Amino acid sequence: MELGTIDDDELDILLNDLLEVYGYDFTDYSRASLKRRVNRLLQIDKFPSFAEFRYKVRASPEYLKRFVEEITVNVTEMFRDPFFYKVLRLEILPVLSTYPLIRIWHAGCSTGEEVYSMAIMLQEANLLQKSLLYATDLNPDVIKKAMAGIFPLSQMKQYSENYILSGGIRDFSSYYSAKYNHVKFNEDLRAKVIFATHNLVSDRSFNEFQLILCRNVLIYFDHNLQQKVFTLFDQSLEPLGFLALGNKETLRFSSLSSKYNQVGKEKIWRKVA
């Protein structure tokens, strides 16, 4: 084997190992994306052979953490796609405000930036106190980061601009305290958030929600796995609830598409009944 490359048969062996030893099922993830990321890890960590790489993944739970962190994609930011958040703010939150208890699920929440964005919007709409936000991810390490609510100070300028474009009218810096090169978001924002690990591939529905957000996660799944996740979301969503996806994702070609209507031009769908 050439250093830093893995063929399809070896990838199959590795995926079977992950399922057999740890219960992680990556078999229906996009093959091209998986292969590219595994090859990148082989190059970075300089494994001389596939056999040694495989042994390390199977034998070391600590290295497994690194593997999962590299293979799962954790690219996010606060108020990402500001006009999507503007639609949430102006069109979706007024509907949710009619419920006595608002339950929102951020599936594949990564390090939590979008969860804190939602908490800020709910607070500004005077809805946070009657809301429960469930933030889940496959990767336990990113869940720990999300729980901490600590982010680089260098990112706040971009986040503040996103916030303003989303319709925010307050001083964004009022939501966090800065210390050295990092900021910590206010405790009242995370007081209504429940962080937990959850595997979209193998775990079941755990509640009924009025809004589910899963943005820029499904693009890494193949069609069959996307359909499986859509079914999970459908089982987890109340009648007339909302499902929000990333800007390159769609419910349109799913077998469930007839049960949902798209809200405007954003990738938000409402369950018909």
C-alpha cells in the first residue's frame, strides 16, 4: 500500500471494525467523503501501513476519538446563513410562541454555535424560559465543547455581523464575557439546553419536537441513509412542526416529501399533519 492511501476493500474492513468494536455505523456515509478523510488522517499521522492503522483504531479508544473527530465534519458558526435565521426569527418563532412548551432539536449540533444562536433569538423573543433545546452530536468531544460555551474571540466580529444581518438589534457582546483570547457565552443561554450524544444512524427518536434543525450534515450521507434519517425526523416531529436543513440539502426527493410543504425559499419544511 502506498503511504497515505486506502482502497475500497480496506475501507470496508475499517468500517466493519468500527461497527463491530464500537457500534459506530459509517457504512452508508458518502464513500468519496469518507475515503478522502481517512486518507488525510493516514497522511497526517504517518502510518506506514493499513494494518498498523487498523490495529490502532481497533485497540485504542483514545485514538478512536481522534478518528471520529477527523471523519465527522464540524464546520459551523453562529447565525450561519443570516437570512435563514431571519426567516426563523420572523416567521417560525411567532408560530412556536403559541405553544405552552417549545421543544427544539439541533441534530448534529457540532460545537454548539447554532444552538447558542437559537437561544439568543428565543431570549430576544421572550420565549427562552418556556423552551427546551436538545443539542446532540455523534462525537462526545464536540458535545463537551458545546457545553462549555467557549469560543475564540477572533470569531466574534464575523458572528456579530451575522447576528445583525439575521435581524438582531442588541449589542452582540452583551451575550458573552471576554477573557484573554476567548469568550464564554452567558449561562442563562445554556440553562435551557440539554446536550447529549446521539447517533442519527443507529439511535431512535427520543422526544416530540416542534422544530428540528439538521444543517449541513446530510450532505455527507448517501441516499439510503438520508432517507433513514428523514424517517427518524418525521417520527420525532409534531404535526405542523418544522424541519430545517442546510442550503445544499432538500426533502424534495424524499419519500416523505408529500407530507411537507416548503416555507418560502429557505430550506425549511412544515409537516402537513
